[in-house]
Amino acid sequence: MKRDEVPQYHNRVLAGARKAVYAVDENGEIGAVASTGWEVEEIVTTLALDDFRLHADEALARARRAETSPLEYHMYAQRMDLPTLAQSVGLQRWRVRRHLRSRTFARLSPALLRRYAEALGISVDALRRLPGQ
């Protein structure tokens, strides 16, 4: 893409921020150009965020019924999925999947809770609780 063809759509998801995209200048050199996004990117990002919100709402309802742990809700609320969370805490997916069970989660060590909280960017106390508790 040429420098003067870089989209400037004012993507609402970026909230006024700009990001670098690479484009070719008039001399044929590749360089970074600031962009405010484009429509397709906004649509796809919005759909992904809506999907995370839906998963978080469903996980919250299950956690309130003690069918899953608060960890599942916080994972989706922080826009993560199982593979991303597992990689962030340095555990295998099957272990994280076990920790999504409310009984298993209740027995996690303080050190492991700290790893989850750090990966999710929340406190250990917040990790143990659900919104409204």
C-alpha cells in the first residue's frame, strides 16, 4: 500500500489513538505511517469484543451458580481465552481448564492465584470475587 492510501477511518475502537502501519513511499521505501484505522478493522474488532462480553456474561451467570470459578469470568472480562491465559501464566491448557472448576479453584495455592491475578491485571482479592460481591 502507498503512503497516501493508508486508511484514516477514525476507528471508534481505537478511541482516537493512532497506530503504525507499513506503506511504500514515493521512492519505493517501506516505512511506518500513522493510521486511525479502517472500517473493516472496526467491524471485526467490535465483533470480537462483543463475543468476549457474551462469554463473560455467560461465565458470570455460571460462576454465580457455582458451576465454574470466578477465574473463567475474569479471563473473558480481560479479553483472554483459554490458550492465551495458559500461555500468560505458563501453564498447560489442561491445568488451566481444571482451575476453571469452582472446587479446584478454591484450593489453588496463593502463589498460583498471584500468577493468575498478575496475568489478568487484577488483584488476588478481585480474582476471587465476582462483580457485585
